[in-house]
Amino acid sequence: MLAAFVIVFREVIEAGLVVGVVLAATRGLAGRSAYVGGGILSGFFGACLVAAFAGAIADLFEGSGQEALNAAVLLIAVAMLIWHNAWMASHGRELARSLRAVGEEVKAGQKSLMALAIVCAVAVLREGSEVVLFLYGVAAAGQTTPFGILAGGLLGIAGGGLVSALLYFGLVAIPLRHLFAVLTALITLLAAGLAAQSMRFLAQGGWLNEWVTPLWDTSPVLSEESLAGRIAHVLLGYSAQPSGSELTVYLAVIAIMLVVRSMAGRESGAHGRSAQASS
């Protein structure tokens, strides 16, 4: 439930920021709400189709190939999380400028209102598709029940939508940089935990035969069956009996996340300074 909440909450805020920038840039423009709303609904239905397609693929692999499919989905989800965090770190400001430019062009009559619908639909479809992939990874890792995923997802939608609305109407001044820093840290640990779980699936399916022996057992100190252990497992990727392969990929994913975000941040800063110098 916690993993689903963190993932959905962040993705909804990101989609909400896109919609908020578009709405702010077209404030006072007649008919914008219908097109923006239509774009949001189109993106939502597109994400639902992605979810249905993912479920059909999962059914095809039910049985002997389920472990391999689960491991593949987890690794793809981890790769997507790494890429997504890096992309947002390096292109976040550029994206906001582009969205404002589109809104201003629509308001000036240089583009049709359909451009607003397309921008919002793409944003919601992208974030929704990522949610589908990430939540499937969480479910495959056995970190929660279907009810927990549903409850966490609904809470994430409600929380992310509320924060986005409050930010748009100026009712709260949340330092987004700090908010996203906390969410990024949680998602980094979540991604590391998913990567470690993928090694366990590969070992269970007979695809991995090296470094599969548990290195230690901390169950007497913190059992994964306890409430604190379940929370640590979901949010931190905690395992009471990690194998060598699980620990290796766990630390590797954290290191890769930190290096990639650092490089992306420096690239973003360099682009920002060059843009200021040219202007």
C-alpha cells in the first residue's frame, strides 16, 4: 500500500504540474476547460488500455515462465525509474518553459485549443503508463495485496490531485524541490528493493545459480512479518535474508541513481547558465 501510494502520488503530482502550467498560461481563454478535461480523460483511458494489455501479457506467461516475466518487469520498472528521475532532473525547467509557450500560443490564436488537449493527454498517458508498470512490479514483488495496491493508488490519486489543486490555486506554497527530493529518495530505495526482488525471482526460476545463498539473517532483530519489517521492506527494500546477488544489485541501483541524477543536475545547470548568458 505504501509503495503504491508513493508511486501514484508522485506521478499524479507530475501530471498535475503539467496541467497546472497549461491552465495558468491560458487563464481567461474561453473553452479551455473542455479541451483540457478531454485531454485528461483521453490520457486516463489510454493508461487503462495499457493496464489491460499488461494483464493479457501476464496471463500468457502464467506457469513456468512467471518468474522470468516478473523478473523482467521488475528490471524494466527499475530502468524506467532511473531514466525518469534523470530526465526530470535535467529537463524539468525546459519542460515548464515549453508548456507555457504552448499555452501562450494557444491564447494568442497561433495554435488551436486541440493543442491543449494533446499536451494534457500525453502527460496523463505517460504518467499513467508508468504507474501501470511500476505497480505491476510492486505486485510481482509481493510487497502488498491487490486491495493494498488499490487503496494506495486511490490515496495517491487523491493526495496528488489535492496537492496539485492547492498549488494551482495558490492556497499553499510547497517547496517542490524539497518535496520531490524526499519522493526521489523513497523511489530510489523502492527501485533498489525491486531490483533485489528480481534476483530472487531469477533464482526461484532456476535462471540464477550464483550468489543465491543468504548472507545473514536479521529476522530475530527485525522480522519481515512484523509491521515495522513490512514497512521497511516496502519503503527501504529491507530483506532479513538477502543473498549476495540481491545485495549487489540493491547497492548498484542506489549508486546508479545517485550518479545519474548528479550528472543530470550538472547538465541542467549548465544549460540554464548558457540560456541566461545568451539572453
